[in-house]
Amino acid sequence: MKFSFVVLTWNRKAFLEKCLASLAESIGTFDETEVIVMDNGSTDGTAAVLAAYEGRKGFRVIRLDRNYGLNSYKKLFNKAKGKYIVVVDDDVLTFPKNLKAVFESYMNAFPDYGFLALDVIQNEYTNGAKPTADFYVETERAGKIVQTGPAGGWCACFRKWDYRKVMIPFNLKQLNMKSSEDGQLVGLFAKWLKLKSGIIKGHYCFHASGPHYSSEYGYLDRDIEKYKDAGLDWFVEKYEEYK
């Protein structure tokens, strides 16, 4: 198995439906490729979306009895069989063409990087959760450019071999919105393996993050609850402005 695309979802069936359809189209052929979707005890009809993928070539669906939060990533990563693990947020709604080729070529060209995320489409409603340009320094190799700096887990690739080296400390972490799976991986790769992180410049996904799209798709209450539980008051205030 070369690629494992892993998706954790909870009560966002409208996002998830678009995410999985677009992801499957971008992946194309499923040779040496799997998509694992883990449902964190959704109650909103997500089960019906996932039913369409059960038994489909390349897809595995794992249903949990309740919402274990971001800690479910520990189970999810350990289920992945691929040489490369690509974590995909369920609110990423479009992907570039030939997604596997993009990640494989950049992971090979930048072996000193442990965590590489796609670039994000930015518009008047969202920055895609990507910080401003002053956080990044560009590195070019053979025509490929990586923006070295913060790399979120909206659609990001890491090597299973590297993950196995930090798996024990990662599994000991309590994951939440303040201490997320992507932040912990980036930190562990840097501290333990001296690997950098960055953004693959010019290869864009659409990460529908922020209160505008949360409101448009009917997820404001869900997201406010999530941020309240994490004690992220600034996010709660921003999302409540849209109610």
C-alpha cells in the first residue's frame, strides 16, 4: 500500500459528501491506495453518506459508538497501511488533480520535511486556516516550491515510517482543538526527527474553514459547541457573530 488517505468526521454530512466525492475524483485510480473514513459517532445522517462508500474499492469505513474528539486520530493513524499517510479534514471540498502524484513528488524532493500540506484557496470569506505570508520562507528544488512554516492538517502528507518513530509520544498526548493532531505531529517531527514542515506552493485545495461556511452549511451551533469545549473563547465570539 502506497497511500492512506484518512478522514475523521463528526456531524458534518454536507461537508463530508462533497469532500469524499472530490477526493475520490482527485485520487483517480485506487491501486495501492486506500481511503479510511472514521465516523466519531455522528447522529446527523452521516451514516447514509458513508453507506454509499462501504464496499467500494479502496474505501474503509470505521464507525465509533460516540465522539472521542481528536483523540480518534490515534486509532485512525494506526489503521493506515500506506507508505504515505494523508490526513484530510472533512471540510476540504476540492482538491487538485493527481493528488497522489503531487504528494509523492514533493515528499521525494523534500526528504528533510516530515509534514507537507497543500496550499489553500483564500477568498473574502476564508483564509483556509493558513497564516499570512510573513510566517513563511520559500525553498525551491527542481522547480518545486515549499513554503517552510506552519502547515495545518487540512490536507497534509507524512511518511508512515516517520510516524512510527514518534507514535508512542503522539499516543500519549491528549488531543483537542488547542493541541491538535497536526500541531503535535509537526512538533514531534521537528523535535525528535529534525524534520521541517511547510506548504506545497501552487497546489490548492479549498478548505471551507471559518464562520461564513459554517453558517452557510448550518454548522454554527456544532462549531460553537466544539470551541466552547476547547476553551477557545475568541473562536466562539467570532462564530456567534454569525448567528
